[in-house]
Amino acid sequence: MSHQGHYSIGLDKTPANYVPLTPLSFLARSAAVYPDLTSTVYEGRSFTWAQTYERCRRFASFLARRGIGRGDTVAAMLPNIPAMNELHFAVPMAGAVLNALNIRLDAASIAFQLDHGGAKIILVDPEFTGVITDALKLMSGPKPLVIDVDDAAFGSGRRIGELEYEAAVESGDPAFAWQHPEDEWDAIALGYTSGTTGNPKGVVTHHRGAYLNATSNILAGNLGQHPVYLWTLPMFHCNGWCFPWTVALAAGINVCLRKVDPAKIFELVKAHGVTHMCGAPIVYNTLVNAPGAQGGPIADKPITGLIAGAAPPVAVLEGAERIGIKITHVYGLTEVYGPASVCAEQPGWDDLPADQRAQLKRRQGVAYPLQEAVTVIDPETMREVPRDNETIGEVMFRGNVVMKGYLKNEKATREAFEGGWFHTGDLGVLDKDGYVIIKDRSKDIIISGGENISSVEVEDVLYKHPAVLFAAVVAKPDAKWGEVPCAFVELKEGVSATEAEILAYCKGILPGFKSPKAVIFGSIPKTSTGKIQKFALREQAGSAKAISA
């Protein structure tokens, strides 16, 4: 038996030398060290770090008085407003788990998530009261308490809750003695993936991983101290890639933003001196092609931008450089807290011609600073593939920035962690430098504007159309969204349907972003056993170009 002998006698963990890691510590520290520095700005309102800490403690106290505690779920249907940032601290301060809902989802998906996660409370922005009202009606389990989060910037919106967020904050104790998690392995957040089959899976993340990935973001994105961070990435998306916690650690400024609007973004960049931002390729593409970006850089100093999703087109990387945004490519999934690999820059890249530099920067890269490993593995042998840029394997992660597992789904958790690695389902190669390059997605997931779309889910809808015999959905390259769903449809004999009819049918059932953007009619290629040959359809739709061009 291996042991450390005299190094383990009388040298135990005590409160003096061991504290469970939690990103809540970051907020407490910044409030103590930089109480008067600005933490958040939004539509004429601004808060200091001392005020943000007090507001979070007050809301945590409100939750605790309502009986919300360890293991309870608090859901939020909010855009990137100050309250959404505060909930990333206030909810875990009460011991509870934050479930940030995708604001683009339909009522049925939201109802499933509220039921499955067992939300006790839901906070709702006026923009989403309609869809939440419908979702609450569709729920099969106990309904959560609804709290409205009014927003003067949105304008009109009806209230559907028992009380309003500011009143709840006001009623709480500013000196609330929040607790560290009993164990750093305790859950901090619940986020749902776009499942390839059936319902989405609930990814459970922990305090330790959130702490480590928030810190990794500073190292990978060169945030330093007091960055000015513009919220172009949804906070619901993998908890904003852990950036609410990152900005607290760096004592930066959260520049909040309801929606991606180029004119508004250019205005905020100038007004606040934005230094950092994140987003899917579509965000940068929108900025590059916006009227205000034609005259060159949009800021006095270069902005650091993290980009993720499908490999960004070279034109986007070059365009971003032209308008003064220095891009770093990161890659990850909800299961790894957002970005957990980075295309780490090497000395000399800045001296290369722009197109060569862009090719190097498009890679998914290497492990994040505090993630143990990311590589490409042959799932049959569980051995790393050669660094030859052509042997395809599955991209896998391991380390401290990997989820606890899937909520109430032991089988899926076991499969995801088989062989001691987290299996992403993405297929890729390793280049000579050991950098990961994604080639395709084994799960047939389409990443559109940074959001995952399951081709199977869209196919299920197509198959319900009375004229459809066979249907298959693949990714089609799109200049704006990176990828969009393209439907291949084989019609039943003697029946006709137009592209417009099929598209309208899908739009009536699916959220807009999941609906196909094109329909191609004809015989669908199948194997001898009747399995649809998606690779052939991808070639036809140019999917491979969406990833490798």
C-alpha cells in the first residue's frame, strides 16, 4: 500500500490550511480590496464592487428566508442584465444551484427543464413573460415561485410574478453570513445541452471547476487586472463561459448588453473603453460588416476577443483584426464549463501574413491553463492518434474543468466518462504541434450562432409532415451564423410539397433558430441496411467547408 509515511501524521486539513474552492471568494475579495471601483454598468445605472457584493448577499438572504438552500434549483430567464450577473453569486451563496435558461428556447423545452431540474424559483425578464407563462402551464410538476426582473430599458412588459427582483433584494440582509460550500465538489450550476436524441441533458457543474475555469479565462484571454468586459456572449450559455466569476476575480467592469446590436456595441466600446469580449463567429461577423466598422478600428486600443463555435472563417478573423479586435480561438462544451481548450499563441505569429496567421488561429488548440488535457483519441483503443493532421479520432478532455455529470442520468454520465476521459462526440485530428483541429461532429450537432441544434430533433419534425418519406438534416455553411440547418427531403410517391411549405411547417413547431433555412428535394442516399449516408449530404451542402475551409 502506498502511503506518505511521516508526511501524513498530524498534518491534516484544518480551516487554517484548507478552504473549499469557490468563485464566491472572488466577489468577497474584490468587494474588500476594490470597494469603490465600478463592477457593472448598464443603461445609465452603475454599481461598485461593494454594492454588487451587498446586493448579492441581500438576495441570497431573501432566498434563504424562503427556505431555498443546499441542493435547491433557482432558474433564470434573463438577458445580459445586472441581475443575471448577480445571480451567479447570490444563488450559490444560499447553497442553491443556478439554472440559467436559454432565452431562445420554446415553452415546451423550458417546461421540461423546469420540471427535470426541479426549479423552486424562476426569475423572468419582461421580454419572456409570454413564453414562461406558456411553459408554466405545460409543466407536470410543482410550479416555481415567479419573480419579475423589471427592466426600464426594455420598456413595456407585463408582470407575472409574485414580487419584483429589486423588492426582493431590498428585503434581504446586507450582512447575510453566506456559507462556503461544504465541499468544493458541491453543485454550483445546472445547464442543459441540446441533446442529439430525446430530451436535452442537464449538465451539473461544481464550485471547484467554476473557480478553476474562471481563473483559466484570465490566463487564456490575457485579462490581467481591471478589464472592461463587454457582454456580447449570452450569460445563459455555459454560465457565460464562467465570465461572471472571471470578471469578479479580475475586479473588472461588466458592461451589460441586452442584445447584440452593432451600433450599441460601438457606442459602449467608446464610452467605457472596452478591453475584452467573447462570442460566436456570428457576433464578430456582424460587427465586421456593420456600417460603423468600415473606417478601421472601433476602439483606441486593440480589444481582445475570444471566439468559439465552428472554426471561424478566415474572413472573420482577418476582418476582426481590421476593426481592432485581436481574436483568440477557444473551444469547449457545456460539459467543460464553456471554453476548456485554447489555440495558444506562439511567439512569431504576429509577424506572419494575415492569412497564414488566421489559418493557425482557427485551430481548437491545447488544454486550457487549468484543465489537465485535451486531445484526439481513437475511441476503440483509447490511444492518442498520431500527430499527422489526418488520422481522425474523437476529441476528449480530462481534468478539473469537467462536469460532475448529467442530472438524473447515470447511464449517460457513465458513457461520457468511459475510459477515464470525457467524450465530446466531436471528431478531429492532431497537427504536428499537438493542436486539436475539429473535422466534423459525430453527433451531427449543428452549431449556429454559438447555439447547438440537434439534427435529429429537426428531422423528427420533418418526418411528421404528411408529404415527407425520408428526411435528413445537416449543417450548411452560412456567412452570418457560421452554420444553419439544411434539410434533405424525399417525398412520398404521388405527393407534392414546396420548399416554402416545408419551411413554414417547421417554423410552426420549432424555435426560429432551429428551423431549416433551405430544403433540397430528391432521393436521399442510403446504405444497404437503409441508414442515411449523411456524409454524402454534407458534401452536397458543403458542410465540410463550414468546418475546414
